[in-house]
Amino acid sequence: ATPRNRAGALALEIYARALNSVRADHLVQQALRLEGGVLRAGDRSIPLANVHRIFVVGAGKAAAAMAAGLEQVLGNRIAGGLVVTKHGHRVETRHVRVVEAAHPIPDEASLAAGAAIMDIAQNAGAEDLLICLISGGASALMELPVEGVALQDLQTVTDLLLRSGAAIQEVNRVRASLSRIKAGGLARAAAPARVLCLAVSDVLGNPPGAIGSGPCVPQTKGGESAWAVLQRYGLARDVPENVRRALDAPRSASEPQPYVDFQVIGDIGLALDVACGCAEELGLNPLLLTRWMQGEAREIGTLMGAIARDLPHAANRSGVHCLVLGGEPTVTVRGAGRGGRAQELALAAALAMGEEPRTVALLAAGTDGTDGPTDAAGALVDGSTVGRVKAAGWDPVSALNNNDSYTALDSAGALVVTGPTQSNVNDLVILVHAEEE
């Protein structure tokens, strides 16, 4: 996107600084230290003299970058391993093999990666250390379904859930119930090896069992069932018969859970703190509005557009020139267009904003570089966006109703395209008011 005013340029700069703060290779290097033959991870110390071999496994959009960062710490102490990332998100590594698979719907490569990673875990011995690197996207990229459930079944139920508007915790609850590698399955396979799991979180509140569907974390007892999630969104009758049978099958007696060192090394909170710090350095007075942004993307966008209209006046009274939000909206897909949650939020904001606030701009974008099934991270909109969409021959209201925010915003030159960012910590919304210099 080309900024149309100073506010837009500042919003882009704040976004870029926030993205850089949550690069996964940097986060791993900040989280781990090698001191005199002792690997320190937070308050944990692992004497490597007592470790026979170090294996590395992982999955997620940032998994390859995490592996590259880990190699900077451990180098040739790594005996080998494998991580799987989304197509196009590969980075060069020396000791850990990187493969690619599909996201957000799993494919054959997802199953192959899951089987290979499970094999590495099962071959780890009591004196070995398994380091597991998890980031957003892991649920689709690494899979090993329970008996009787085929890849097509997983693809169908995943697509239904993603289109329903279900929150990621709810989607992952169902995924975990259909998987042998999720919900602690990977850690159980690695026993009696020691397991260190590092996670870059894309789930609000950082619940360990929801990040990547918790391959190293067992599902908590008393949690909501997969059936309850399917029923809430009217999907219980739509899922394949194999899925219904698997969810109805009796569960085996609870297995003893291996001890896992689990640490979240990056999340949306870090990106938001850096965004606010950058805004202050740029001469703005920021307000962190929330790190719990949830709900329908277009509804949040409509509210933010209304706030944008009043921001110049409010800034004169309050002194606040910049609002920063983080979280993960959802989209209930009803149309046949292209887009993502950040683009839908931005288009709805542009419609609510109108043409009046010439000194305001709103940026809504993911931190992984891909918003929905598109090549855009999000969008940058202002008071001229709707007019530019109409001038290009598109009806922005019809586009929003058809979930076709990508087409409308692209016609206005409003898309933010970053490419893979080597991170994934939810979405950012940055609203700026700045007078022209």
C-alpha cells in the first residue's frame, strides 16, 4: 500500500517495527542461552553433558525461522530433526530439515510431516533432548489422524469450521480430538526423552493446549467437547461419517503424561508494546486499547471506522493520536469472494470512516504476512479509500457482503503485502491521526 497521508506513513512504520520485534529467529535466540555447557531456557537449566543427542522437531508458519534461530544457539550440537512450515515460508537451515505443507487446510504433505516428526520423537531415548518448536499454523501443517479418519475427512471438517466463524480455540478443540499427534500426543511418543517446547503464540491468552493444538500439552479434563463446538455452529450433521464415529469412539484410559518444559517466547503483547513504543518515538501519544480483540471482523471494523471519524476531535481533547489493538477477529464466510479477516475489518472501517477524516489512517494486518488465502497481510485505509474503490468500478458494500475485500482493496491500492514475516502472533490494528507537516 502507498500511504495517502502522513498518518498512513506513520502507521506503516509502526507496523514494520512491531513485526521485526516478533521475528521468530530473534525470539528463540533471546529465549535460549548456552553458558558453559548448560542450556538455559528461562528459569530452566539443562546440562548438556547429561544429554546424549538433541533432536529438533516443529511445525508452524514460523517453524523454519525458529529452527534457524536455534541453530545459531546450538550449532552442531543438534543431531538432526525436521520442521514443517507453510509453502513459501522456508528459510535456510544446516542441521534441521525443513519441509513445506498446506495451510489452513491440511494436505498429504501435512500427514507425511506428522508421521516423520512422530518417528523422530519415538526414536528419542531416555538420555536425549527433544526440542519442539511450535507456532501458529501448526495444526494444519503437522497432522496424524486417529484410526478411521482420512485426509479428506480432515479437510472437510476444517473447511466447515473455518467458514463458520468459530474461534481458533474451538477449531483446535475439534482438530485435537481427531489427531494422534495433537493434545500431548507428540510428547507421549517422545517419552522417556526430555522435551523442551518453545511456542510463538497466535492464540489470545496463550493457553498452551490451544497453540498449535498442543502437541506437547494434554487436553485438560472438563474442557468443552468437540461435539459441543460442532453443535454450536450447526455443523454436527455436516461433518463426514468417519468424523462422527471417531468423536463417538470410547477414549482409552488416560496415559501418564511426560514432563515437558513449555515456554511461550513471543505473543501479541510483545508486538503491541513495541508498536506503542514506536508511536511515542514518532511523536504520537498512543493508547493500547486492547490485546483481546475478538468477534466478527466487519463489526470491529465498523466500530473502528466510527472511532476514526472522531479521532481528530478526540485527540484535541485527550491528547491521544494513536490507538493500537491486537487480537484475532473471525469471519463468517457467506460469499464467494477473496479476502481475510484483516482485509474485511479494514474495508468495513473504510466504509464507516467516510471521506471526512483526511488526517487519519487505519492499518489492519496479520503478523504472518498472509491474511486468509491471499498474498496480502492486510490493508491500509483512509478517507479516500472508498472513493478510489468506486472509481475503479467496484461497489465496496457489495464486495464486503460477498467476502470480497481483497478485490475491492486491491483496486484502491490499499493492500499491505509483506511476504512471509517469519512470525505469527495474531493481528494488529493501528489507527493514527497526524496533521500534515
